[in-house]
Amino acid sequence: MSLTARIGELSPYLRLMRPELYYMDLTLPASSAILASYLATGGLPELFPFLIAVIGGFAAITSSYVFNDCCDIDIDTINLPGRPLPSSKVSKNSALAYAIFLVVIAGAAATYLNPESLLILIIAATVITIYSIFAKRNTFLSFLPVGISYGLVPVGIWLAFDPAGLLKGSDGVILPLPAICFGLMICVTDWAFTLGGVSRDVEGDRMKGAPTMPVTFGIPFTARFVIFWWIVGVIASLIIGWSARLGPVYFAGALASGLWMLTQCFDFIKHPTPERGGRLFLNGSNYRAIMFGSMILDVVLCIYAVGYTSILW
């Protein structure tokens, strides 16, 4: 059975949370928590705070998907009529309540972990709300707030396990270099990731007057713009590993998946169609999920495999 068919069998409320992106959206907060804890304490995070962070991060990310669907019903009716809202499997009021429910879960998790994380959540939620309500319908730069919001996710998770010290006593470092690089890497790759998705949605955006980059400048231009940011993102992923002194498993996973992602981008340049943009969107999710998974495995090896880090350092 194809992935599309399996997704179609899920509850509409699970489908609102983008099940095709679940692996990426779970491994992002998990890898952020594990790397932060390792660099701050030399070990893995305690299980309960870790689970709270993963659930809270996942809820924060998916709440933005649900809210965006509420704002884009008219566009999705053209581009993605099978989604729960345009197909009337879920009402707009129910979806809005669901988005609020997910944000409340995220807020409760952040408050429990560290109020600094809650502050980051509030900023990220505000930025993505600006995108959904205003930016997408008014500027071809609407991808910028999406990347900023998503890039704040690892920062908020990081602060739960390695506080900046503004509220809990300072160690002199607000954010270490790996955390900064992590946030920037997610930000710039999300600009490219998002533009792949809006290339898929160009027909509905054009008909409904949303001046996205593919609508304004065309998909061929967007494809060239996208590969630049994926290149920056792959380089940033290697800087994360260097700054955190990670081992060969991470570098192998990040480099192999990054090079594979760039081949997908070159193919998008050769075939600048909405359908290829949609596939690139999913390619981007798979690339980042592999990178996050490599990071998690590498940190475990750094902690428990004697002499592992000395292979490179």
C-alpha cells in the first residue's frame, strides 16, 4: 500500500498533523534535547523531561500545520482537495480548537521544562501566525517567517536542557555555538523546504492571489533559489558536528543525506514542475530526519562507546 493510501486511512485529526512529516517532526526535538544534554552534562537527558520535550516540540510544530490549514482552505480546495478541511471531514471551528489544544500542550510542556523555552514558543507561534494570516497573501517573502519560526524549535528545546541562565543562574553562555548553528541550519533549510511545498501549490496560490515566490518569479527561479539554501544548510549541518565534536556516524549520515538532497535539488532545476516541487518537499523532510537520526545515534556512541570520539578528535 502506498504512503498516500495509508495516510488516507488515518483519522482526519491525525492527517491535519501531516503524518508524512512525523519522523522529521519527532526527531527534531529529540535530537535537540539529546545534543543539548550531552554538551551540558556529558550524558543523556532524564527520560521524563525528554519525553515532555519531544511531545511539546511535536505539538508546537503540528499546531502550526493545523492553523495554516484553517487559513488556507480556499487554496487547498484547489491544490489538495483531499485534506480534511477542504473535504469537509473536519470543520474549521473544530480545526481551530484542535490547533489551540496543541499549542496549550506545547505551552504546558515548555512551562514545565523552563520558562525560557516558553518565551521562545510564544515568539515562534507569533511569527508563524503572521505567516498564515498575513504574509502568505501579501508578499513573495512569506517563506521567511516560516523558517524563523521552525528554526526556533531546536533553540526552545535546547534551553530546556541547557538554560541560557536568564532565569536560573548564568554560566556566562546564553547559547553555545552548536545550538546557534542548529537553529540557523533549520531556519535556512526550512526556507528551501517550504518553497518546495509552495511550488507544488502554485496553481491554487495564483488563482487565490497569494504572491508566493513561484507565483511571482516562476518555478525555475524558485528551484535555483532553493538549491542555494539547501547548500547552506548542508554546510551548516557539518558545522554543527564540528562545533559539538561529534563522531563519524553523524558526519557520514549528515554528508551522505546532504549530498543526496542536493541531487534532488539539481533534478528540480532540470524539471521545475509543481509535481517535482512536491516531491522535493518530502525529500527535504526525509533528509532532515536522517540527519537528526544520525545525530541521536552518534551522541549515544559518544557517551557509551569508549574511544569513539577520539576517532576524529
